[in-house]
Amino acid sequence: MNILLTSSLLGVAAVVLQAATAAETLKVSVSVWPPGSNVYLGECVLLQCSVESNSSFVWSYGWLKRSPHSAPPTPNPRHLVFGDSYSITAVTREDTGSYQCQARRWDSNSSSVEFLSQTATLSVSELPSASLLTLTPSTRQFFREERFTVQCPVSQTNSSGWRLKHFPPISGVRPRVSNTDPYSPGAAVSAGRSDRCEFTADSGNSGLYWCQGAEGRSNAVYITVSYGAIILKTPAFPVFEGDKVVLVCQYWVGNHSKTTFFKNGAENFTSPGSDRVIKMTLENVTQEDEGFYKCASQDRKMESPEAWLSVSPHRGNFTSTDERAASNSGSGKWVIVSCGVLLLFLIPVTVWLLHHYRFCTCRCWPFSKERLQAVELPATKQDVTEVQWDLSWMEMSNLLDKQLFPGT
């Protein structure tokens, strides 16, 4: 009896000790990249779950989202889970809410134990246009050895300016954020600047990029460097309804007789081209064009990763420098065209007025109201003047004289 009681007490003590140890050494947490609870429309955000434990258990991860709306959240194709990471592409206001990570491990007796992290709350807002990051060329997919440039915003104050930050996608490893220095393979910081970096794409260049400074931070973009045979390039940032969008399917080597584009898994367009670079153009895009796109060779042996195309109903603050220039150029063209039309209308009127003012006496200026009413205008006046614009100015002037003052 004493032996049995002692064994029971030892067992209880072991359970209590194990629970105490777990409570003291195990911690599940969620980190948000870029850091902070404020996220911006159109950017990419990464949540990472980490378990601090002295055990060697293998963990699996799940994610929970609690929306401020009464309706339960529905699965969203922009939300992707990769092991301990949860990524949100092209953030919208629907992404506002609280996120939690659920870490699970399996014991030796095949029973599972789950631990829930603290809540990470995301609040979505619009980013000031002065804080926009620029990516050239504007795409999130690159082949190895391709070149691209990440440019921070222009500083609006006398502070030290912006620094470009890079968070690499290293699953299961404690996060490490770097500045634009030799840590990033293939990176070349512009002379005397830490806000602009040119890259020759390498595996180490994949990850999340944003700019940090005394004025806050910029939007973030996630870049993937591919070592595969085919990629699809879509715009890195949201496009807007009415825009013209070009999707670029690019092969690493060789020419291919046909390339098929897919949207959300369904065949969308087949190009007969035989180049390494095949394009599909979307004219006047709407929000119905939003979704995941990919491309594949004719035999489907080569298929690109899916790339998300985000379409915004209004331009907001996402307009890039090139888009603003194009918009200004377009506005300038309209001004020129409008001025040209106005001049075409004013020139004949001005010439007619000058001609009559110089060469006529009492019958031209001033006209009295009674005299104008006394003149009987021909029923075909409007038709005549509309079809006679190709006459010389003098002939047209004489014609109008005869209509307004019969018998002269």
C-alpha cells in the first residue's frame, strides 16, 4: 500500500513538474513583418509563428482570424500559409482583424497538444503618397541573374532619410532583418545612399522589402527569385479599373510553339507565339480580372507558379511615378486637343468679325435688337454654314453677308 501510494505521488509530482516546465519554457508568439499593427492597402504582409521551447518536438501550425464583422471570415486566395508563416498579398480593408497562431505537437503516445499564441491585430489604412516604395521593373517574380532595383521614398524632412529593409523567407529560423549591406547576396547599394539598392537576383534576394525611417515606413513588397524553367510576371502593386495590363510569361531557355495562360485554374488565353517571352494584354481591366494567373507550355511539362493580379476600384495613393507621368502626359494631350478645337472654332469667327469691322460702316456695328428681329433669315442658314467650312474665309464672309443682308 505504501509502495503504491508512493508511486502515485511520484507520478503526480512528475505531471506537475512537466506542466510547470512547459508553462515556464514554452511560449508561442506571432510576429508581424513589417513590424507594427498598422498595415497599408495594396502591400504584402507576413505573419510568422514561433515556439520557444527546450524540447525537440516537431511542430505543425494553424491560423485563426477573428474579423470585426459579425459574419465569419471566408477563405481568401490572397491569404497563404507556408509552414509557420502566413502571408497576405495586396492587403485590403477586409484584412482588418485579429490573428492567432495555433501550434500543435504530437507526443510519443500519438496524442496531440495544442498551444495558442497571443493575438496580433492588424489595422488597415491608406499610405500617404510620399511614403511609397518603388520597384523596377514592377513585378514580384524574377529569374535568377535578372536585375531589379528597390527605391525608397524621397525624404520630406531633414532627417537621415530612409533605409531599405529585407526580411528573408527562412522558415523555422528566428527572424533576422537586414539593411542594404553586403548581407544581401547580389546587392549593390548606390554610392553614399542606403535608400536605393540594385540587385542581381539570387536565392538570397527572395523575401519582404520595405523602407524604414524617422517618418515611419513605406509599403512592403514580397519578391520571389525563381530557379525554375518558367515564371509569370504580374504588376507588383495594385492596378486600377480602366488600366491596360500586360502579363508576361517568361521561359528560362528555348522557344515554345504555344503558351497557355490560366486564371484561377481555368484556361484563359492561348498564344501561338514562339518566343521566350509571351505576353497577354488585358484592356480596361475591372475587378472581375482580379485573381491568380499562371502560364504553361503546350505540353504542360512547364508551368509557372501562380501570381496574383490585384485590381483596385480607385487610384488612391498607389500611382507609381511612371503612372503619374503617363497620367500627366494624357492630361496634357487632352489640353492640347481641347485648345486646338477651340482655336479651330475661334479663328473663322475672329476673321469674320475683323473683316466686317474693318470694311463695313453702319450696317455692321452696332446692331440694334429691332433690326436683328426685322431680318428674315433663310430657313437653310444653319445647313449652309455647316457644310461650307471648306470655303475660303472671304467666300464664307460674302456668303454670310448675303444671308444677313439680302440685296447687298
